[in-house]
Amino acid sequence: THLLSLDILSDTIKLFTYIKEQENIFTSSAGRGIAYPHSTSVEIDKLTCILGISHKGIDFNSPDGHDCHIILLTLSPINEPKEHRKFITRFRSMVDNPEIRSHMIDSRTCNETFNIISDWEKENNQDDII
């Protein structure tokens, strides 16, 4: 409903039903407690991401059998797959660091998570990664 309130999407039921169906076919979990569900939409005009942190963990049928604690949902325009790949590459380079991953999972507020990501971005020049 957050995407509806921001006027990013006009209907989430169909999109999230599609994402759930895709998840049943092929898991978006990459292992190590991280999942990357993704979809394209004609309603999306720029890459849109939602980051979820679960302290308890969520079963995403992960290849390593571990529950997912970090879930990054990405929605992208149908004609812009390159931006999605660049963003996921950068995000993965951040969460590949076990300390960053642990701090994100342990964070208790949105601001705390935001600061972890911001601090990492300040230390890592985008040109070094992409």
C-alpha cells in the first residue's frame, strides 16, 4: 500500500500476485539470508526499490536452506533492464560484506538501516564497483 500512497502504482494486487507466482517457480533467494524478488511493470517509470529487514527471518526456499533476513524488492520499467542490473550489482557488493549484512539485520529502525547504507556508499565510490 505504500507504493499506492506514493502514486507509484495504481494497483498492487496483480503485480504482487505475479511476483508470488514467479517465486513459486524460481526462488529469488540468493542464499546467505538475502532475497531479490524483482518484476517489471508498465506503471513504473524509474527503478523503484523496497528494502525489508526481518529479524526472525522468512522462508524463501533458499538454496542454502537459511531463512532470508534481507529482502530487496525491485520494480523496474519494462524498457530499462540495465539500471536494475547495475543497482543489484552494487547492492550485492555491499551485502557481500558479512559485517554490513550483520549490521543491517541487527538494525532496529529505518534510519539506522539508512545510515548503514549511506556510510557504506561514502566509503565505496560507485566507479569502483560498476
